[in-house]
Amino acid sequence: MKEKIYTIPVTEAFKADSECPLCVLEKQMEDNYVEYALGPSLMEPDNRIETNKKGFCKDHYEKMYNKKANTLGLALMIDTHLVEKNKRFSKLFRQGVESLSRDSSMSFVQNIANKVTFRQTKTEGLVDDIIHELEKLEKTCFICEKLEYTMERYKDVIFYLYFKEEDFRNLFNSKKGFCLKHLKELLEGTKKYLNPAQTAQFVYNLMKMQLENMDRIQKEVNWFTKKFEYQNEDKPWGNSKDAVPRSIQKLVGNCDFK
């Protein structure tokens, strides 16, 4: 198989022994983006505009803080992000102050009339605007968006290699399947990247491999539970000693187990 710079991360991830090669690839890319956000990104004006606007999700704030690599840099991003968000929420509040005052003295009859006619008050409109702003903030993350974009490109590479490189196809078909999250993404990818004949071939091999390995991991977890029965104390663990974390990963993807 001829390696190119954009195929190397994919092939390396598939060569690793894991419950999901895409989890391996995603973890590598995520670690790179966390380091990037705490390093070079801080000095790039365009990226600072993005982090000021989008911020980060809970998981990536945790990962950046726990890394302890550049707490000052993280603080700088939080500072300017808060400045921007505080301005936005303050503006919304100032625009609605008069309405809040007016609606707070609304009569009982007016309240009933609004309910009957389904007419929205200015206060209800303000509440909706603030909720909308909070929902936007929940759905944006500088790292998540870059990771999603990169992983989509790598899925493109996977489908390309699967049908162009026999070595990669054999490697793909020899794996232990995927976590359910990435199984879903691969199945979704067939609609975007493959023709009907390719889809049939790919889905057959994918699901055959997946079902075999879902059965395998279930049996390994089952034996883990049975090892706690006294009659099995002296029997070998086999592959079941770490079956619990591996089965969780198979179900939900990357987890940061402590």
C-alpha cells in the first residue's frame, strides 16, 4: 500500500490493536487539537476571534485544564470569551429592562387575555432570546468543530482506501469492529461516498465483522462476571480481565477512565 501524508494517520490507527480504529484516530486528533488550542492557536488572531465567539464544550475545558500545560493561555481564552459573552447577555438584558418593568405590573385581566390569545409578552420574547443564545453556546466548541471536520475528511480517506487498496481493505476487514458511534458514522458515510454496489459490499463486510465482535465482547464481559463465582476463581481470565472498559468503549466510544 502506497502511503501518502493524508493516509498515514488512518493506516496507523487501523494497525493498532483496539476495539475501534476510529476511536484511536479521533483520540490522536483530539489530543493534537487540545495542544494546538493551548499553544500556537493563542497567537493567531483568527483563532482568538473563534474561541472568543464559540468557547469550548465541557469536555474540552476539562481536558485543557487537566493537561496543566498552559493554564495562563487557557485563562486568557476564558477571559476574552467571557468579555464577549458578557457583552452579548448585557445587551439582551438592557433591551428588555423596560419590558420587564412593564410586564411585572401587568394586571390579572391582561395576563388572562395573553394566555387566551397566545400572545407573547415582551418578557417571554426576552426569555426566548436568552435561551436561544445559551443554546447556541452549548452547541459550539472550537475543538469539537475542528475535530468533526478532520474526522469527516479521514472517513473520506477510509472509503477511498477500502476500494482502491487491497492491503487496506484486508486490514480493515481484520479488525475488531467499531464502537457504535463510529459504526453509525461509517454507515452514514456510505450514502455520501459509495455507489449502490460498493455500499452492498462494504456493509456486508462491516456488519459481519461488527456482529462477530459484538458477540465476542459480550462473551468476554459475561466471563468477567462469572469469574466472581467461587467455582471459577482458579480458572483463567482469558481476555476478560479488562472487558469492562473495552465493552464500554465498544458501546459509546472514547472514554477517559481514571
